[in-house]
Amino acid sequence: MTLPQIYSRFDPPFTNFDKSQLGAEFPAELDLVSRLWFRCGYRPGIGAYLNFFLLRDFITTHDTNYPPRFRTFKAMATSFSMTDLFIRDITDSGATPTGGISNPKVRETLRQIQQRHRNVKILEWMQTYFGFSLLENVEKQCAPMTDDDKRLHLAYMAKTYRIMGMPFSQNRADLEQFSREIEAEQAGVTENVPRHSVHILRLGEMIDVPSSPESILPMLPPKTRAGFEPLYSQVRPGPLRRVWSRLLGKLLIPKAVGAPRKAVPFAG
């Protein structure tokens, strides 16, 4: 099947929210997702950003349609922080309990972010790919996971992305085929990748994600990893920069991750 054919099999976005869309297993899904995202820390996000930069049309579209987003280290850090905070709200793994997507304020945030994506003409299939990439990285970080835990995780995130406004699926095999086809077609090192990589690896050091090979490279799928490995030694922060980044991180960056707790649906 071609990529458009695979994508056409995915479930469409929800046009309106109805509580029944959450389903009978929602409390178990929410609690599982919250525990996973508390455990995984920031490494899955750093890996997903780096992988995004290594997909040709993805980063070219972003850098062309919205140049300020990744232009400087400060811009990169702001983008990552905003993404992380909204993911923490979605997964109820931040400093303040939210109830995840059962909370109307969280659902409204999802819709607002999707509208910003539309305003800068980010294609839906790119967003679907990024969403699944993030899910895969969380599962790598939290391995081993049971098949049932993986099922609950995917069910929750599929609902999340469909509420946000993009097609998604609970068929893992279709998502994996879709993602591997994209990576085979899109993997490449474009003009801005070195600069973006320096920034995201330096940011990682500031938030306790080491830039060592064993920390970073396993987060990348084989196709993008193959393109990045020859570049890696040139963009990894040096020893002094790594030490300095960790010190600055402790001083300047507030932690978005709170203390693990049992997540419960929003009571409203």
C-alpha cells in the first residue's frame, strides 16, 4: 500500500466531543499513561524533536512556514518547553493534576494548538507521524511493557490526537507501517540540521538528558539514525559545555514533572 492508502485507513478526527468517546476503560488508560509519562522524563521528547529534524520535508516545512520556531537556542528551548507542558497536561504527569483529556480545559488547549498548526500550514499526516513517534519513544524508555499496557497507551493517545484534530489509529501495525514508510522516504540531513541538533542536544543536557550515544541514538529509528550518526560527533556538546549546561539547567529551568500520583478523571 502507498502512504496515502495507509493514512486513509486511520480514524478521522472527532468533530465534536462526547463523553462516551472516552470509553469504559478510560480510567485505566489515564492512570497507565500518567505513570508512563512520569517515568519517562524528558528523553522521549528530545529524541522525537531530533528525529523530526532528520526528516526532510518535515523540518523544511517548519523552517519555511514558521522560521522563528527553531532559529535560536532560546526559541528551541521555548518550543520544547511549551510542547512538554501541554503533553504533561494531556497525560496528567505534570506538577498539577488535570484528569488528562477528560478535562475540558485540556481539550480546548489541544484545539488551540491544532489551529496554530493549521495557521502555519503544517500537514496533518506530519502531525500524526510526530504523535506516534513520541508514543514509540515513551515505550522505548519505559520498556519492557506488557501488550495490555501498550494497548491502553495507544488507545489513550489515539483519542487524544483525534480530539486535537488529526487522523489517528488504534491499529499499531498500520501506524508502524506508516511511520517506517515515511522514514524510508524522508530521512536526510538538510541544511539546518546541524544547528538544530546542537541546540536540542544542549537543551537535553540542561534537563538531565545526557547527549551520550547510549542515551540519544536508541531514540532514533534506524533510517534517521543512519543519517545522524556521521554528524553526531560534530554536534554533541563538548565536555565543558555539557558540565556548564547541567549547571545552568539546575539554576534556570523549573521542572515540569511533578511527583507521581494516581491519575483520576476530571470530576465535572
